[in-house]
Amino acid sequence: MKQTFLVVCALLLCTLTSIAQNRKQQVQARNDEKLPPRQLAEIDSVIVKHQLVLEACYREVTQHNPRIKGKLVVRLVLSPEGNVKNVEIPRDEIANSALDSCITSKLKRMIFTRTNPKEGMQTVDLPLNFAGDEDE
């Protein structure tokens, strides 16, 4: 009898937890619908905040070839939740696969501001300029 009571209590607790999580998701969804579209300034601020991480990719590559410099255009696809869903490099003056791979992996881990889900996915092209030490 005691074991049956414990099992029933455990099932009830699981059900209540599930109901609370569903309710939280519904409230979050309603709140997200009130969010404004994500502004480019918000995206730029996240990139600037992580600038040292991106520069570390460049420094690592220049240890093997110090003459590497140029511009990349990175295309980000951002979900309404703020996750990076895809990263492409449509323009690459540097043409260094190690740099491309490092930059792509770092960008995929960044989290951006949430936006209204009705806005859908947002595609943004970001120019990144990597200049050698002599150009700074």
C-alpha cells in the first residue's frame, strides 16, 4: 500500500511538473509575441562583445602565415529565439579554411536577443576586416 502511494505521488509530481513547464512555455510564447523585431545595433553589440574571440581565430592563423589579411562577409541566419541556425561565408578575400572554420564555430555559439516569432528567421551579412599588425 505504501509503495502504491509513493508511485501515485511520483506520477502526480511528474504530471504537475509537466503542466508547469507547458504553462511556462505558453507564457513565454505570449510574451515573445510582444517583442519588437531584432535591430542591427543589437546584433552588432553581440559581435563586438565577442570580438576578442573572433580575433583569436585570426591570431591563431597568422602564427602560421603572418601575411594573411583581408575581409570576410559572414552571413548569419538567426532564429527568433536568438540562436544562430546557420553561418555561411559568401565573400572571402582571405581564403583560409582554418580561419573560416574557427570563425564559423565561434559564431554558431553566440546567443542574440529574442524577437517576435512572427518575424521568422533573420538573415544578416556581417563584414569582418582582418588587417595585419602593420596596418593598425
